[in-house]
Amino acid sequence: MRDSCRNGSVPEMQCPACGALEDRVVDSRAADDGTSIRRRRQCEQCSERFTTFERVEEVLAVVVKRDGRRTPFDRSKIESGVRSACKGRPVEESAISALSAQVEDRISTTRGEVEAAQVGELVLEELRRLDPVAAVRFASVYKSFEDPEDFEREIQLLGQEGPADSSSAATPAGF
């Protein structure tokens, strides 16, 4: 197989019909709103045409847990925790998805490791804006509240920051 990346052309792919590595690109165009490239290829040996897609490989952040374990970032865990905190509250599912996406976007800028505590603080920050009651519920689990004073302290924090005042909300370190 020739090294076609060196001269700026597109590398060959293995033909799904005959397994040959020699092909030519017949057509290339953007796909999926510009997040990928669709290429129509033709095998040089059997003339079979096939389609390939090229996408940017996203490097997910690694979450460092309190006990030192490292796990890949999982947006569904945020959605599950927020959904539990919002149970019985007037919060749309789309708002939960949007909150999760905002947190994921902010975490994706780190391109490496992020402490679980930072993820929790980001979720709590967004949840305070979305629904203060749900924020207190989330904080009670996230911060492991043990007595009523913990709830009072969190409610006082809410009062100081204000649920809709994003300018006074503290941004966790590194974001």
C-alpha cells in the first residue's frame, strides 16, 4: 500500500468486497452538519464502490474519583443525578439534557483529567440556575449532608448567589 497521506491525498481503505487495499476516492463531501466527511470510494481491483466516513476522534475527559480511581466521563451519570434531584419538580427533560450538555461542554475544554468534585460543582452551579429546590436536593447527596445545618448552609448559599444570577456564581478551579 502506498503512503498517500504524505502527498496530501486520502489514504486507502480495505475493500469490503475483495479485501484489496488499492482504491480511489470518487466523491467527498461534508456530512452530519460538517462534523464528518463522507467519501465514496471505488476499489481498483474489483471496481466495487463503497462509502466511508471520517470523523474527528473526541478525547473524553477522565474523571478522577475521590478514592483515586479514574473513569471516562459519562454524561448519562449527570443526567441520572439531575433527573433524581428534579423528580416531582417542574423541570422539562429537555432542560436536564441541556444542563448535561453545558457541563459536558465545559469539561471537554479540559482535555485531560478532571476531579469528580469539579464535575459536581459544575452540575450544582447549573442546577442552582435551573431549579433551586432541585439544587438543594442534589447538594444533599453530592455533599453527603448529615444534619439539618448542612441544608441550612446550602440554602443560605442559594440566597447569596441568587438562582438566576450567573455573574456571582463561583466557577470551579480550572474552568
